[in-house]
Amino acid sequence: MERLVREVRSALHRRRREQTAARRAVIEQIRYEMRETLTALLLSCELAMSVPDVPVPAVERIRSIGSLARTAVAPAELISSAGVEGLRRRWSTSSARIFDSSQESQRP
């Protein structure tokens, strides 16, 4: 009976280790993809702003997009530092802040 208990405990411990490793791998992949996308978006905004004679409404929109992308960098960093649970707790606050800033930029 003791042997069975040890084997079950060992299997549970191994499962927890595997889950933790899988969770970390997913977090790193999401972080990488978000940073890559945000970097491309910020670069595109900078390139668009360097084009001569961009209409004022387009400049305002490009700045708004760049600002939103810079704001989204913080949640990308939270993924690696806070893990999945920390991200869930903080995401609602970050999402609300991003939504609020996008609404402000659309006001006349």
C-alpha cells in the first residue's frame, strides 16, 4: 500500500512539473508574439509619420495607434513577470485603460 501511495504522489508531482513547464512555454510564446506584433506596429507608425504631406486626420490616427501600441507593451511585460494568474487579474484594468484611451482619441 505504501508503494502505491509513493507512486501516486510521484505521478502527481511529475504532472505538476509538466504543467508548470507547459505553462511557462505558452507564456513565453505569447510574450514573444505580442512583442513582435507591437514592435512591427510601432515601426509602421513611425514610418507612416515620416511620409511627407500626411493629412492631419491621418497623423492624429497614426499617433493614436502608436499610443495604443505603447500602452499594450505593459501587458506584454506582465505576461512574463506575473504569469497567467497575475495576467488575468491585471488584464481587466489594462484593457479598460486601453479602451478608455481609444475612446478619448475618437472624440471630436
